[in-house]
Amino acid sequence: MAERKHGQGRGQGRKERPGNGEHVRVAVIGSGFGGLGAAVRLRREGITDFVVLERADSVGGTWRDNSYPGCACDVPSHLYSFSFHPHPDWPRTFSGQEHIRAYLEHVADTFGLRPHIRLNAEVQMTRWNAEELHWELETAAGRFTADVVVSATGPLSDPKMPQIPGLEQFPGKVFHSARWEHDCDVRGKRVAVIGTGASAIQIVPAIAPEVGRLTLFQRTPPWVMPRTDRAISRLERWLHRQLPVTQVARRGLLWGIRELQVGAFTKHPNRLGLIESLAKANMARSIKDPALRAKLTPSYRIGCKRILLSSEYYPALARPDVDLVASGLAEVRGSTLVAADGTETEADVIIFGTGFHVTDMPIADRVVGAAGTTLAEEWKDGMQALRGASAAGFPNWMTIIGPNTGLGNSSMILMIESQLNYMADYLRQLDLLGGRVALAARPSAVGAWNRRVQDRMKRTVWNTGGCTSWYLDASGRNTTVWPGTTGEFRRETRQVDLTEYEVIRLRERPTGSVVAQPTAERAEEARA
């Protein structure tokens, strides 16, 4: 066989297979940072035979879904953007939701992604066909088949609503912060906010001046540091446009500072005591009531839960028309909300800021692998994937922001771009192997990677800090966060190690017909 140059023929695929709808080389699920980033990288690799399947009517992922008052990013703007598409005109040092969503729309336009995007195409089921070595996808927009599936649904896509007795009989409006009902006028009403996570601490100060009375239900107080947000001056923006190196330097400084912080989170949690003192001082500046301050002071080590950034949260809680209930919501009786400690509150509107399905992502129920089991079934004892990307038993399937790729102090865009490097090399390896072929992560490789990650996790603040957080799954195992620097992760995902995979291909009979059963060959043989 003649040697094929890298990328040759990668843009042309089998466009239709009888009964299965459109066939593509790659199907990407989701159009947030991960999905759009994957689409850009595919085009840069010379692959144009792909689709991006989006369940909503526009792109943007979590920055489309979360449109609540005050919604903003807690990572600096110049670090929360793609390195290959810097944005010199960020209006603020910490961008609001509307600006980040506009940035993602701009990415879709700038890189010509619109023809590949299928909106209102929620993926209902994805099945591996071992006879054809491809994935079969059933979506709200029809059927597809794909050689490779890249799942970029993200961990912050499906809201988690607690089961509260009596909630269905509540006479007023009830909604999650990620599904904000903009036709609900909260002005002058009694509003209850459930939860004290990253969304709630932005919602409370944004709506407190408008509502009649606000009650915040808090099971566990967060550590809150001030957010040094400001408008980026016209001079700064001009400088970044005229001298792009200044923006690169700014991004590099933001990244470097956060890399230096990682050791305190992952190896030396006791060094975080100084940060705790600063957080307490931040609280004391606004909360003068000792009793309220005691309710707001966490009993766990800072960093165990995500450190939240806000300069408005504590001043909002000090308002006379804002009440803090230091207990979770236990029951609803008509319009009366009853806390676990027995406190009763009247409300007209209930807003849940109770997080997302992070360790039990619903997409996992819709992916059926080589053994006929779902990803959720395979992950029943905890999520795990080789280098955060490949799950055992799911050939040619990759995830962006997979198990143990989350961060506690920096930008997820850095991790996404590292995984895009891995995805690109994965596709190159398939091309080099040639023919109808798949790569399946060896269970031994997945297990070894996971043991290594979990061993490093033992000494981190997320496991030793004395809290229960959304980083932990139902069994108390941390399957969410990466226990190292973003630089380390980039090195770990720079290229695919074929010894960690089985190469699966279809044998051909002498007549040229394809045998329906795939055979596995050793990576060393595949290289020959």
C-alpha cells in the first residue's frame, strides 16, 4: 500500500449508510467550549467530515444555559478563552455570561463551524456496532453513524434538583438557576434561594435590592474571597490589539500564578491557612454581627470545596431584608418552607442553586459500548477513563472534560486544549493504522491510570480538608478533579501511547468480503 501523507483523505467520508442516516468521520456531542474547541481542532487537522450535535437551539453550552442575574466567570477573562483565538476586547477582567456566550458565537463564525452544527439534535442513544466498527447515534434530528464519537457535554450541563417533600404542591414559581425563568418577576416578592454555591453567591446580591424579602438556605457555608473585577480600559484593549504579545504575556502571568498555587492544594493543604485568614478578614469587613459571622464561617479547610469569588455576597447578606437560614430545606407545606432545623419561612418563589449531575452525568445512560452495557453501568462504582478521555469497553469514544480533569483554581480551557491535543493524535493514529479500525482502551491501562490518580489524590485538600463536596461521588471517591498542574496534564496528553490500547480491525476474506467479527492485534504489530 502506498504511504499516505498525514491528513490525506481525512475530509471525505462515507456520507450515507443504508438505514442508518448520514455517516461522518467524527460526531461531536455538545457545543460549549469543549465541543466548539473540538470542531476547530478537527478542521485544523484537515478533517471536515464531522458534525456537532447540539440539543438546544444555539451554541454556548453552560454559558447559554446559565443566564441568571449576575452570572459571570470566576476565572480571569484573558485566561478563560482559547489560546488559538485570543480576544483583545474583553470588557472586564472577569467576564459576564453575555460576553462569554458572545465569544463562543464568534468562535463558531470565525472558524466556519456553522455548516457542521446540528441544532435541536439531542442525542437520545449512542451504540457501538462491533460488526461495522462504528457508532450509531439516534438524535432528535435523525440518525447518524460515526467512526469516532467525541462527547463534550460537560459536567455542568444537567441541573440537579433535590427531592423535597411537598415541593410539587408549592403554589409559586420553582426553578433551577441554570433554567432561569425570565418571565418570573421577582420584584417585591418573597424569594427563597436554596444553596450557597457559585451560582447562588452571584444571584443573591443581584436580586436582593429588587425582591421584597430574600431567604437563603445554607447547608454548608462556602469560603469566599473578594473578586477583584474591574473594567478593562480602552488603552489596555488598544494595546492588546496592536501588540498581541502583551495579551500573551498577560495570559501567561495569570496562568503562572495559578500553577504556583497548585502545590498547596495537592501536596501541602496546611499552607492554605494564610488564605483562610484572608477569607475571614474579607467576611469581617461586611459582616459585623458575630452570630451571623459564626454561621458563615466554614469548619473545613479552605479549598476543600471550590473557593468562591465575590465582593458583593457578604454585603448582600448584611442587608436587613435578607435572612440566612443555616440549614438545608427539608419540606415544603404550601407556601411555607421548613428547614431541617425547624425554621419556617414564607416564600412566593423558590430558586434552586443546587448544582449539577457531575459524577453521574446523564449522557452516560445513553452510551452503549462493546459489551452491550451503558457507560453509566460500567461507571457504577465510579467514573474512570484513560487520561481523562477513553473508557474501557468503548472503542473510538472520547470525552472532553472527562473523569479527573477538573480544576480547583484555574481555567478549564487549559485542560480542554490538552484533551484536544490527545484527540488529534488519536485520530492521527487511526489514520496511520489504516482501513476500518478502532482503538479500545485496555482495562489494565485504564486501571493503572486511575490508581495513579487516586493515589495522588489521597493527600490533596479535596480529600483531606474535612468537607463533602460535588467533587466526590456517592462512594466518597474524588472522580472529578485533576491532582496536579495544568502543565503536567498537558504533558500526559501530548500523544497517544498505543501500548495502552487494543487495535481492533475487521479481517478481510480472500474474496475481499468483510468478516463480521473484529479481531484485536497488539500495538507492536499495528506499528509494523
